Amino acid sequence: MANFKGARVLSFESRRAQEIAQLIRNYGGIPIVAPSTREVPTSSEEEHRAIRGILAGEFEAIIFMTGVGARALVEAADAVCRRDQFLAAIRHAKVIVRGPKPGAVMREFGIPITLTVPEPYTWREIVSSLDENRAKLLIRGWRIGIQEHGEPSAELYRALRERGAELTSIPVYRWELPEDVEPLKNAVREVVKKSIDVAMFTSSIQLTHAFRIAKELALEEPFKAGLRNIFVASIGPICSEALRENGVRVDFEPSHPKMGFLVKEGAEKSAERFQTPK
């Protein structure tokens, strides 16, 4: 089986840091995991305003972007009303889920799903799915709530407004740097020293935070140059776009935008570069 052949593989994963480290080991790599993000809840006032809007039937449709965020919103509603009331209010809206994770949360709570957005789950798939389902989702004039996942997508909001929708952001959490940034600082230094063989990005915010730390260390350009000299794997199109916009070449995207595929196929694709164990 093709594998990393002892390559030093850098990941910026946070929530699933241990899981990706084990996957890298399973495929013959030496994992260097530098958590780069931290989920920080938004203010209760923002959440409660959105929850009251859902209870009042303000939205014809709700787009759930992430499983974690969907569950967090339902749990936050417990401070405002009975859970069955909130779930009943969601059922009155058309529910659109971005991929299987928010879909699983909706099924767990018994909420019918009107539309499931296919992979690679970018804003483009959301818009194209809505366009393809105009018969049941003619969104012109609709009020749509969007459960956000860190950073709102300006492209998604622009495209939906062009189609006549009125949009409301429903923030549940935002991305911040981890409380302990030393592993991230060390990762930046390792890239600059050319002691990393493969770098894996599972979200664009990881790159944003890595560059932020590199800038604080006065290593932004050396870090960028270091990334150009290693095999860079990206989870999917949005992440790849962010990398390229920052002058980083993307060597590989997996066949499916999932961590397991990223590591397995990344090991296979990078194997030719590492012919001898290190």
C-alpha cells in the first residue's frame, strides 16, 4: 500500500486533532499536529434574537451549515422555550442542510429535510441546488435564516440576494486562535526550516490563523515560501481557493471532502515524492 513513507506531515486540525494524527500514523507518516482554531460561542443575545425569530415564524427557510452549529442552536433554545416548541417552529420552515452532518442532527430531532446540498458542500453547491429545485424552493421574496459556521460566506449572501432572498445570519460560534498558540508557532517555524514534507489543510480558517501567527513572528514571507516547497493537500475547493489566493500551490484535493479521504489519498499521491523512508 502506498503511504507517506516516513514523511513529516503537518496538520492544523483542532477538534479532531487526535483522529487525524492517528490516521497519518496509519498511513506511514509522522504527524505534527498544530491546532489552529477554537470555537467561541457568540453572545446569548445574538442567539436568543435568532431563536425568537424562528419561534415567531419569521423565516420561510433555514439553511443549516454544520452539524455542530445546528445542535448548538437547538441546545441554546432551551434557555428561551421548551425544546418541543422550538423544534416545531423549525418544522414550519423549509430546512436546507449543507451535507450529511447537519442532516443527521435534523433527523435525530425529527425535523423533515427539504433539501440536502451535495459535496463538496461549498456555497456554489448551495446556490446550484436551490436553482435546480425552484419548483419547491422559489426563494424570491423569502426570508432565509442561515446558521453560520464561524465566518459568513460573502459569496453565498450575494448570490442569494441576487435571487431576491432576504437573509438573516444566525451566528452560533466564531473562530478564534487557540488559547495555546505555541504548537502553531512551532509549526510555522518548522515550515520555514523546511523540516515538513506534507501540509494538510481541512479549512480555510486554518490558513488564515497560520498566516496571522507567521506575521506576528515576522515570518510571513518565509512561511509562504516554505509552503511552496512542500506537498500541500487541501480538503476541498473553498480551502484550495484560499490557499491559491495567498500564493500557495495546491498539490492535491481528495475525491471526497472528508478527513479520511484526505489522509488516505494524500498518502498515495505524495508517495512518489518520498521514495525512501526517513
